[in-house]
Amino acid sequence: MNVTVIGAGLAGSECAWQLAQRGIKVTLREMKPEKRTPAHTTDHFAELCCSNSLRSDQLENAVGLLKEELRRLGSLILQCAGETRVEAGGALAVDRHGFAALVTERIRTHPNITVVEGEVTDIPEGEVVVASGPLTSDALADRLQALLGADSALHFYDAAAPLVSAGSVDLELAWFGSRYDKGTADYINCPMNEEEYTAFWQALTTAQEAEVHGFEDQKVFEGCMPVEVMARRGRDTLCYGPLKPRGLRDPRTGREPYAVVQLRRDNADGTVYNLVGFQTHLRFPEQKRVFSMIPALHSAEFLRYGVMHRNTFLDAPRLLDRYYRLKSQPRISFAGQMTGVEGYVESAASGFLVGVETARRLRGLPPVDFPRETAVGALGLYISNQSVTAFQPMNINFGIMPPLDHRVKGKRNKNAELSARSLEIIESVKEEVMA
């Protein structure tokens, strides 16, 4: 038994690992280092492009639940994330390069995985998992378009935030701390008063953008919206979004500032920080000019500017089943963001499910059928739900999971009970899943 997995991103790496751990021989096809997408900078697998954060690690948050499910079920991605973790308050953030290097090492040294480098331009025979990602090469994208139909794939645009040198941040005008003093003071908080914020907002909303063919504001996925697009929606929109000052008390004044830009550690050494929520497609000189108007970043050294790139996803409810298999050709499965799951953890979760269920099918075992009460199951059932109209990518959230059968006072308490319910199910199937 052999399965070809196309793409060694988070989804492809997780899928290949789960297959290999269950005795299935895997041929992992990856076009790097021969060819890279515009968003990639290294030859490692599972490269994190937009952010080093895997978001909340709290069980009162749906993505925190999803991560805990994957941890308990033997996820490669969560194991490597835990080993390369950097402090980020209540979030799970990793040393970007250390994480990708560790995933690459684990994949390349697994006896059941053979890595074949070079671009894939067609769908191979036999069992195939397409995990080529939202930046699928043009040749393979064209082949998929021909296979699936002209209206099978849509496009949207994804944006990555700039990185700055920690040593170039003026700490006389900023402070270390986490929101509501949670965690271990892992963010650098860069405050602005109303006058400073107004000047910054005016510059941001009028700055010159890089040309992106076919880009329109209404097509931007809300979860990764460029900061300048968000700013144009209203003067104080950012103050209720990435620049929200709530729970951030400036130790110099004892009060919450008008707006706060947070910088999050991007590597284990703490020498590189990213501007949280500052995905952008402004021209590089404009990024330096406008973002340097943030008082604490007046002399910031930009190690990488924000970039904009095309993403692709399928009309999954029409094309895929709950196991991410192509309904018309079940030998072909898809995994990752191109299926309509949005986010790094969600991509890994889709790869996990595809790997587990493909291995079970090839070994003559029945599917696990993760129910909608679990985060892993809810994602697969969301992308295959044919009643969904105007399908759009979706992060994991409690809204796509069934409500409790009893009332619970307080949102956090309710979410905690939803997580407890899910983890009880995960524990009941854990032995079967990992067999």
C-alpha cells in the first residue's frame, strides 16, 4: 500500500506522518527547493508564512480545544510546536525556523516516508492526497481546475505581517506585558495617544498599495484582512481590532492608552518580533514610512516587510465528503487550506483526519467518524455541508459545534463545558484512532 501526498506544508506533513505511523508507505512530493511560492523563504517543510502564532491555547477558545484534541491523538505538528514553543501569553507561538526544521527532520527520517523533490504538474495514479496549499503552483492549479470543473475553485488573498528587530524598538516608549496581565509578559506593547493614532490612521488609509492583480476589498477573507483595508472601514475600527487597548495598562501612566500596537516574539531568542494584526500589501517604502509613525517604532529595523499573495480554495461542500475525499474520485483526497479550513491548526487538523481515515480504509478498518461535538469532526462536517450557501473559508469555532443540552451561565463557562464534552469523546476513541 502506497499513498502519494502532494505538498509538505502543515497539512501534508501531518497527513504523511499519520499514514506512515500506521504502516502505510508514503511518497511525499514537495516542489521546494526546486521551486518556491512568493510567500516561502526556506526549504523546510511546514513553513509558517503569515505568523508564528498558532493562536489561543485556552480550552475556552475553540482553537485551543482543537489543539488539545490533536495533542491527545498524536499530532506531529502539535508535538513539534510544543518542542519549539516561545512565550506568548495565553497563545501557542513557536520559533518559526526551529519548528519547520524539526518537522522536516521528523518527516525525512521516518522509514515509511520517501521524499521526492520537484514540482507536481498532474495527479498521479493510485491513492493521492493533494495538500499543495493555498499557493498551489499554476501548473497543478490548472490541472485541478480541469479535473474539478471551471467553477470548482475560488481565489482570495492572504497577507503576512512585517517583522522588526527587537533591538530597534524604543522601550522607553513601550513596555512588556500581556493583556489583563495573563501569561508571562511576552508582548511588547507600543501605545499611541489620540493625536498620534489619528495621524497614523490618516497616513495608513492614504498610503500607496502594491499592485495585486484582481484584488478587491470585498474578496478579502476577514480572518486575514490587510490592516489598511480594515482602517478604511472607519477611524476607530482598528481600536476595536488589532490596536485594541483593553486590558493593557501603560505602567508609565497607569491608564489604558487610546490605541496599542502589540509586537509578538517571532523566534526563541526574542530578537525578532512581528506586528500583531498588521498583515498588509502596502508598498515596502510605504510600510516603513507609515509603521515608523508608531512612536516606539520610530527607528524600527524592518527585517521583513508584509507581503500579499493569492490563495485558492475549493467549493468543498459540492466536491468533498466529511473525510475530505473527492466524491467523484474517492482515491483523491484534499487537505489543508484549499479545502476551506482556515488557519495553521485547522490545516494540520484536516491533514490529520485525512491521514487517519485513509490509513484505516486501506487497512480494511471502518472510519472513526469524529462527531460534530469534536473540533476535528466539526471541521470536516462543515466543509462537506451541502446546505452551506456562499461557502467561505472557516476557522474552527464553537458555532459549528452542537450546543449543550443544558444552560450554563457565562460564555467562558459554556465554552469550557463544550471542550470538556469534546475531550471526553476524544478519550473514548483515542485507542482506536491511534491503533
